[in-house]
Amino acid sequence: MKSRQAALRSQFHSSRVGAKLALTALFLCISTVFGTPAAHAVIPLGSEFQVNSFTPNPQGRPAVAADGSGGLIIVWDSVNSPGSDHSGYSIQGQRYPASGSPLGGQFQVNSFAPSQQNDPAVAADAAGNLVVVWSSTGSLSSDQSSTSIQAQRRVVILR
């Protein structure tokens, strides 16, 4: 009788282990196909850092893009920042390589300066070349009477 009970216990234990393995395998398959937020943790990579170096006036509406090497380009609109645009909001940018240290200084993206430049967006390719778009009151082109959409392409120059 004891050997029968031991055999049943062993079989029950094996089926529980088998069921756990089957459920684990099923969960892994589902998470591979559909993804599961619970399976991934998002943790800080270093501490918070300030992007804009110009601080006397408002800075706002940031946008960010990643390049193929782990670097970032961050753009935003800024009131009276460094550069040629001191008439109101300009579009500013800052690049960061994968190391996380700023690459150069804050720079002005827009060329047209007489009015407002707002609401930037940015995209980068694998080589780090980028395009920034924004809304402009007036332009260097034909739209002088209203709000237009402007763009500036920037190419990475390796030094």
C-alpha cells in the first residue's frame, strides 16, 4: 500500500511540475508574440539632466529622436535663445551621443527670425542625419501671411 501511495504522490508531483512547465512555456510563447508590459522593467539610465543651456526665458514643447548608434537629438521652442532669432520663439536643439554627454552646445535650428517658431518635431536616420519640422508665423519662402510648416535637414559631419 505504501508503494502505491508513493507512486501516486510521485505521479501527482510530476504532473504538477509538468503543468507548471507547460504554463511557463505557454506564458513565454504568449509574451513573445504579444509582448507583456509585466515582463519588462523600465528603469532610469543615469540621473535626470537639463537639456537647455539657455535659462533666462521659457523653454517648452520638446521633441526627441534616437539615431542608429544610441544617440539622441532633442529639439524645443525657446524664447530669445542664443542664435540669430531674438524676436520671440525660436527652435533650439541639442545632440547627445550614446555616452550621454552633450555633443557640442545648444544650437538654433530655424533661419527665419522675424516672428514665432513653435511646436517642433524631429526624426533621425541610422547615420544620425536628421530633419526638424515646426510651425512658423511667416517664412523665407512664399507663405508670408500666415502660419506655415518649415523644415530643416541636418547632416552629421564626422570629425
